[in-house]
Amino acid sequence: MKRIISILLIATILLTPISSIAINIPGYEGGIQNENTYKEVIFVTGKPIVMEGTLTIKTKEKDNTITDTYTYKLENIAEDAKMTRKIKMTTTLSQKGNQITSTSTLDSFRETITIGNKRYEVKDEFYQWNQGTVTHKTPLLSYYAGDLVARKTYTLDRGTERVVVESMGKLVGYDSPWSSTETHTIDYIIEYEDRLNPENKWQGTAKVETSYNRTKHYSYAENIPQQISFNGGFRIEEEEENVLKYEYDLPRINDNGTILKGRNVGKDSLSIDTNPIVERLNIPAVRDALGHIYEEELLLLASMEALPLESMYIGANSPMSRGDFARAIIKSMNIPIEREEETRRSRRKTEPTPPLFKDVDRDHRNFEYIEQAAKNGIMIGVDKDNFLPDKGLTRAEAYSAAIRLLGLENKAPINKNYTTGFKDDRNIPAWAKDYIYVAKELGMVEGDYFYPNREITKGEAAKLIVDLIDYMQYELSKDYRENLLNN
């Protein structure tokens, strides 16, 4: 299913070519969608009406411009309501460093709502709309935020009546390999007037909040049969949840259209989810992880080939090398490896791009992972020329890479005289202090001592990486969804 909100495509543009863009809720009108159904709420009659039906989106991309065409066909049988809407909009992107700004405007618009014997209609010149966003790319995640403003004027009975809907909205979201969340809030002011009867008018307000959440969950599935070659294995289940909440303060209107005393005040919500996608992972041959304190974490990473899949002994208590940690990060976070394209125009061999580090040649088992981790800014060399791929990774280096991956190191205090709170704070290298402070604030480190210069074991490294996965699955999603919707 292709589910696009054109402005928010920039979150994916930063990670992949434009041609592979997809995802996110169709939040243009504050709606939610799964594989088959789209829903939104309208307030033009003075009461909330949930419309349901189909939304199709066609997208064209060229250079830094994206053109989207939205086609809606919605209805509410109980309210004798039908809607058709067609929108064409253009988004222009501008990139500067690791940030992308975008501006979207309408090229054409037409909407018709029929409710009973009344027909509400909006054409191009009666709809002003624009939206702008900014996206910040970190080594792994993209964070974005945006604003929209709009005014839509419906005409009824050849213009003798009209409904003006003004809206102001905000959106925030992030995209990561293990979860993506976007929350969109729109505040509406709805005004109705009867030009033949100026006293027949009303005003109302409404607030619509929509939230899209995609999450990958991992779990271990035991095999019930005893006569089977393996006891069980890990699986990853990907699912999407879509929630719409709305509240309103509208007039009380009877069936004849007469405005009554008092107000129609209330709130409600609805949700639709997608069918989960289940993937079974490979079964590792690891034996020395069984019974280990970090058994689940080690087996999960081995199942994802982030640790050697074919090895029976990985040395859970032995130091994790810098190169093996690069592999574990790249594989567990599903970061694509950038490879040089081979040319067929000439038989003459071209010289490959020199390796980033003098001590990591192309034959090294972790060459591709180290190159990619360095290109993405997740790990750095011990100096500008050397990486020391087989040297043990210190705890300071491991946690610094984890926070660098999330792009949250700027959450440390600006005043460099702060303390991390660990009793061995003075032993933390100056370059790592911000990262370790943030790691503690995020709850990724416990205890009174940090032991920054001690080499991290493979078991501890596996625990750190799975903690990162859990953080993306739950804590980030909660911050961008529950904390906003329940505010």
C-alpha cells in the first residue's frame, strides 16, 4: 500500500532515492487509512460526520519537485452523505547540509459534498492552502516538523449560503528502521451564513488529531512439536496503527435547520490498522549464548546476522572489536551498504575508490560495514587514517556511537562544566562526555559507575544494540504519539 503525505516524503528522501519514496498517513485533510479504507471527519453541517471510502494517490517526481494527485470517494450512508474530492499539489524541496525544507501549494482543487438535498461545493479559487516542513537527518533517523494554514469556502444553493472553514495545523514525526511515527493536529473554525437571512448564522470550532505509527516487533516463537530439528526462532512482525481523535464545539441545530439554544459539545475517536507482516529470521547455531545473562539479545542479533550466524561459539564474554560492532550496527539497523556501480561501457578496469582507512583493506571481513558506519557518521576512526578494526571497543566508544546514531548528542547541557553523575565521571574522555550524559538521561545506562575505558563484551554490546531497538520501538513512539494525543 502506498500511503503518502507529499510534504513528509522528504523524511525518506534523505535516506533513499526519490523513486523509492513511500509511507506515512494521508494527513492532508486530517484522515487515516489502511490498505483498503480511508476515514476523515467533516463539520460543515454543524455536527461531526465520519466519512469513509477510498483515497488513491498518484505521485510524479522530477529533480527537486514532487507532484501529488489525491482522489477521494467517501460516504456516510446513515447521514445520506457523499463526497468527491480531487487535489493536485506541488512540493518543492531545498536541501542544505543534513536539512531539507519544503513548501507545498495547490495546483488545482475541486470538492463536492452532498448531504440529503444540500450540495456543498468548493472550487480552486475558493481554497487557499499551503504547508511547509523541515527535516533533519541524523546518521540513522530523520526528524521532521511542519505547519499548515488554509481557508476553504463552500457554496450552497447557487451561493445564497456558504460555509467557511479556516484551519491551522502542525505535524511532527520521525522515521527509523524499527518504527516511524507522525502526529498531525488541525484546529478548525467553521462559520455558516445565509445571505438571504443574515440572522441565520452560526460558528463552531473543532480539533482533529491523527497519528500514524509503524512498528517492528521482535519475539521468540517456540515450536510445539518435539520431533523437529530446531526448538524455535525469532520473528519480526511489522504493523501499522492509525488513530483519529476529534473534539468539537458546535451549534445545536434541529432537522429543519433551526438553530437552538445551547451548544453541541463532544469528542470521539476511531482507529484502523493494517494487516501485520510477519518475517521469520534465520536460526543461529550459537551455543555459548545459551544460559547467558544476555542470551535473548545475543540470539536476536545472531538471527539478524549482526553477529556470525554460522558460528557455534561467539564468545559472549570476550571483547567486541570495533569492526564487529560496526557490522552489528549496520545489520541490526538495516542500513543499506553503498557499493560502487560497475560500468559496462568499457572493458578497461577503473580504479576503485580508496578505502577510508589505511588499516582496513577490502579483504577485511568487516570492510563494508566499517566503511558504511564511517560514511553515515556513526563511528569514527581512532585518527583520520586508522580505524583499528580488530581492537576492542571501549564502553565510551560504544555508547557514543549509539547516541551519535540517534542524533541526540545536542541534548547534553551547553555548559561543559556539568557532571554525568557517575562516580567515575572524571575518567570519561572529554569527547565522549556529551554522549554518555544523554545515554544516562535516556535510561540506557544504570549503576553508579560507567567504566568508560573498559572494553565492552559482545554480550554487553548486544544488550546496548537491543536497548537502542527498544528505544525506537517504544520511547520515541510514545513521545511523538501518546504524549501529544493525551496532552
